[in-house]
Amino acid sequence: MIFEKKFWKELFTNFSDDDVPGLSAQLSYFFLLSLFPLLIFLLSLISFLPVTQEDIFTMLEEYLPPQTQGLVQDNVQQVIEGGGGGLLSVSIIGTIWSASVGVNALLRAFNRAYDIDETRSFIVARSLSIGLTLLVLFLIAVALMIPVFGRVLGEYVFGFIGLSDEFVQIWFVIRWVLTAAILIVVLTILYLIGPNKKLKLIHALPGAMIATVGWMVTSWGFSFYVSNFGNYSATYGSLGGIIVLMIWLFLSGMMIIIGGEVNAILDKHNRRLFTKKKQVAL
């Protein structure tokens, strides 16, 4: 189905009809609203994890586009040094509530992709958003521990068989594969639980894979553009870093929504096939 021309035509139609760019713009706002509380909350967990602040910021540098790493790091450290980090670490409920706003916006976007209304109560929907936020935090913590333990374990194993130099060369590939796998798991869970509709795992996986590949390619392409061609500071001055961050969040939100649209199209196609088979059987 994915490789058929009509699938891509329907995806393009839904892209316009469901106002994916507009929803992505909304998500970029909610993501920005959630980004710093999430980072501060994650940094407050450092004492329970075998990582440091430098490990977290190093990981962010691999994904954030140029001109934004310093912006994010400086603002987060300013809040922590000013006592905000301690306040947020104590007020965990308020922090997670703020971070779950972006996830809640995603749930509404998924429902729109399936052309269904949100019938779950406010408490249920918000509880689901908070639960998914906690899950994302846990998987981010796992993603942070992979470089720490993965490299140490890999160097030990490859060193034991005399291939330590080769391991350094392939570690970059292994790390990106593991990152992609974690992202697929996160998106699959979002696509499976997020919509107000019962879905099977196999129905959530295609969109997660497409969104993961799309996000990684888009992030790399946008970073390349900003590094070599885009000079946002010349146009926006000191706001250039914020503009770059907002555009990246906009593109990230668009990839996630497109993944939900892919799953919705496949779901509609499967239901049409089921209806036809049922009619033939009768």
C-alpha cells in the first residue's frame, strides 16, 4: 500500500485537508513551552543516573540545529543556577504538567488524522498525556545511558578480541541505529495509545518508522542548511537562535503528524478491504 501512487496522493490530500502545517506550527509552540521544563526535570534526575550535565548537553548537540545549542544550554543553566532547577525538581507535578502540554497537542492532532472526536474526559486525556510524558522521560534516560554503558561495554568486548580501533569506527553507526530504534519505540507507543481509537501494534509501526526516518533526514538537512546557507542572525539578530529552534520544532512536529497521517490512511485502507471482503462473503 505504501508503495502505491494512490497512497501518496491521499497523504498529500490529507496533508492539506487536515492543515498539517498549521498543526505543526501549534505543536512547535507547545514543544517550546515543554522543552525547558523537560530538560530541567531531566537534569534534576542526574543524581540518580550515571550521567552528567555535559552528557545531556552533548547528546542535545547531536540533534539540535546550529545556533540553538548555546541558547538552550545557557537558559537551562541560568534557571538551575538561579534556583529554578531545585524548585522544579521539588514541584515535579507542575513540571510534568507543563511538559505534557506538547503530548496533549499531539493527541488532538492524531484524532484529527483519523477523523474522530475526543470522547475521553479531560481527566483521562490529561492523565494519558502525563503518562506518555513520563514514558518519554524514561526512554530519554535510557538513551542517555546507552552512550555511557554501550561504549564502555563495546570497547571492552572489542578490546578483548583485539578490535578496539574498529569499534571506534563503527560506534557512530551503532549509536544512530540505537537512537532510531528508541525513537521508533516512543512513536509507536504514541501512535498506538494516543488516538481515541483501538489500534493494534502492527497498525502503529509503519507511521513510526516513516516518522523516524523523516525526522532524522529532515533534522540533518536543516542543520546542513543552517550551517552552510541560512544566516538567521543577519535577519533576526539575537533572536536568530530562537527562530532556528522554532523552525526545527516545527519540522519535528510535522514529521510526527505525518507519521500519524500514514497510520490513519493505512487504517482506512484496511477497513475498506475488510468491508469489501465482508460484502463478498455475504
